Amino acid sequence: EPTARSLRSSPTTTVIGTTEGSGAEPLATLAAPRTAEDAFVAWATAIDEGDVEAAVRLTGPRTVAYYEALGSSAEEMVAESGEAWGVWADPDGRHVQPVELGQVDGDRAVGLVLDRPATDDEDADGRTYGGVPVVRGDDGWQVEPAAFDPARDGRIEVISPAPGPTGFQDLPKGGTIRIAAQRTGQYYLNLDFSQSVRIPASDAVDGEITWNPGGQKSAILHLLVVAHIDEGQVVMLAQTFETAPA
């Protein structure tokens, strides 16, 4: 049965870093990552290996500013992120797929859709999905896992399809995707790695933006990416849903 995995191009399985006794250079001395995917893998590897310095260097300035505004620091964040992000360092069965997200503060933004084998019943097809923005600024590609406005947080709320225990709940064929909108910024929506659609937050009606992508087939697992970009902010999510039988 087709799933979202069949929609991918060749998966990224680049391994950056070193293993004990390998003779490779320490991660901190490697050249700047050439792609958003390389930056994320290097960042996750640094977190997994406890290389706080390298991980912070690959953490974007918006995320650093967010944690500092909360009275914390990027160092504390990466030191405590092993369970959330360090697990993505393992290349076994991992896929990393980029989706274009326009620009944030004039810098190119890419959303990385992540999936790996689930360790339990985390997702309907035996995979765990996630997403993280990566931005290319003056210091090259950097990961922005928490580029939020500390005054309003800014996490994305999807109304339809509704959240479920594993991914989103089913969406009726021809159903409309609905997002609770912030007042400003741009939303980018992408279904199954197609062309991203940009919807200004100012287009919201009664606090919601809507999108009917069409083309969903019954009983097929789809992958939805939603991102919000505003001044100093870039937030995204990636999750699956099925089209309910007619």
C-alpha cells in the first residue's frame, strides 16, 4: 500500500562527525555544512555526542534569542535535547527531505521533514515523523528548532485534520485543511512534497487560514507540512494523515 515514504526522492543518510577510534576529525573542526540536510545531521550528531560547543555553533540566532529571553541559554537547550534531537543522529532508516519555505529576515529558509523507524506505536505506518527549520544566514546553514516569539510562543495549531494519537486524524476526501492563524507573517503549506503554497496570515477569516489541495486518494497516507514565517520567527510541523474512505 502506498505511503508517504513512496513520495520521497533519494533519502539523505549523510553521517557527519566521528566515532571512537575512527581517526576522523572532531566535529568541531569540520568545515561548515554545505546543505541544510548536512547542517541538521551535524547538529543532531553533536547533540548525541555531547559536543555542546559544536551544537550551539550550528544553532540559529533566533532560537538562541528565544532561550535567552526565557532566562535560559542555547547551551542548556542542546545539553538537554538528546532524547528529542540526538536520536536523529542515527542514520539507520532515517530520511531527511527538504521543503522550501521562502525567506525569514532575508535569509533562505528550508523546512526539513524527518522520519525514522518508530520505537513503539508512534505513527500509523511504523515511522516517527518530525520537522525542523534550517536557515542560511551569514554564518551558513543553522538549525532553528525554537525560533519562536517569546511573547506569544507561536507554535502552529492545525484545526483540520484534527490531532490524533498517532499523527492527525483522517480527513474526508476533498476536505479542507484549516490552520489557526497568527495575525502577521506568511504560512507555507505542502502536501506530499509537492510545490509549497504560500498564504499570508492577513488572508485569515475568523482567525483561520484554509487550503484545499485536492488530489487526495482514499486510504492513502499523506504527509502535511505547515510552516509560519514572520519577522525573527520560523516555525514548522510535519505530520501524517489518511484520507477517509468516501
